[in-house]
Amino acid sequence: MSNDRMLRWLGPLGVGFLVAIVLGFFVLSRDTPGQNAPAAQVVAFYRDHGTRETAAVWVIGIGLALLTFYICGLRTALRRANPEHSWLATAAFGGGLILVTGFAVTGITHYAVVQAAHNNRVTLAGDLNFIDGIIPLPVMLGLGVMSLAVGAAILAGSVLPKWLGVVGVVMAALTLFGPVGFISFLALPVYFTILGFVIAAKLAPHDHRVAADITGPTDTPATEAHRPRMRHLIPRGHH
């Protein structure tokens, strides 16, 4: 797949990530025990809802796979939109890797809680549930770095709309304020979806442009009228 085609896929990839987050966090995995919940409560919950929580882990994992491709395409888009500040595209890529890694570790610990509860490891389930509540910190770190780099790249002279850069910087700032940063987490899939479609509209060449570049300019009626007709230059035979 070429870079141009990849840019056109950023919007659909953002939609896929958005759907995975909604299904995983808000439809399948909900009302989970708090960080300081008693171990017995943790075991009881995950015994009753283990299948649902496992499905949530797999759905979010699919979303992370889509997000990984999105991040790679976003790096290409930011470098093309602002070549003079291409290092910001690399910074956004690095932040995206931290984000995906944090999500993956969270999924592993969450699945470990389910398995510990299923095997009646009460103490272990309580400890893993506590860790599961701390693990999202790397997610917020990656979110902050990536959002700041994307916003700065857009504001530093990109052809993309400036308001997208402002939103990115605001999202990065919110991650510094503890629980308030959850707003940025909720806004991230929506922001990536909008950004992906805008990038496709602004940076990805359209098919009719590519066709025009390949075939070259067509003759206008005026050009056709002034084109010499060769048959008039051929001498006619005398009868």
C-alpha cells in the first residue's frame, strides 16, 4: 500500500478504533471493582463476568492493532503537511508507541485478574486488581506526548486546520491534571477519527487529479479549432 493510499485509510482506521473503544470500555467492560476493592469482591465480580471482560480485552486489542497502523500513517501525514518540523511527526510517533504499549499492558493485567479470579486465587486477584488501576498512567503519558506533538506540528505551519492543533494541545494539557485527563482519553478516538478524514481531504491526492497528471492536459475546443487539419495539406488529384 502506497503512502497516498494509506492517508485515505486514516479516517476508517480512526472509526474502527473508536468503535473498539466504545464496545470494549463502555459496552462490555463496565462497573468493574475499584482499585481498593476487597479481594473477595474482585473474585466474585470476575467470576460472574469473566467472559464479558475477556471479550472486552480482545475487542480493545483489535482496536490497538488499528491504532498502530493509524499512528504510522499519521507520522507520514504530519511529515508531508509540515516538512520543516518533521521531528514533531517523529515525536508523535514515539508518543503513539507509548500509548499502544500502555494499552497493551493494561489489557494483559486485566486478563490476568480474570484468570486469577477464575482459578480462585483470591489474594493474587486483589493484588492484580490494584495494579490494574495503576497501569493506565503510561497510557496518559503516551496520550499527552502524542497529542502535544500532533497539535504543535499543525500549529507550526501545517496545511491542516489550526483548530485541530489547538484541540491537540488542550488534550495534552488536560493529561497533567490527574482525573481530568480522562476527558482527553474519551476525546482521543473522536479526535483521531476527525483528524483522519481531514488528512485524507487535505493531503491525499484524489483519483481524478492522479488521472489528470498521468494523461496530461486535454485539448479544449479552442485548441481543437486551431489545430491544423492535415487533410487540407494533402494535394488532391486532378480529375
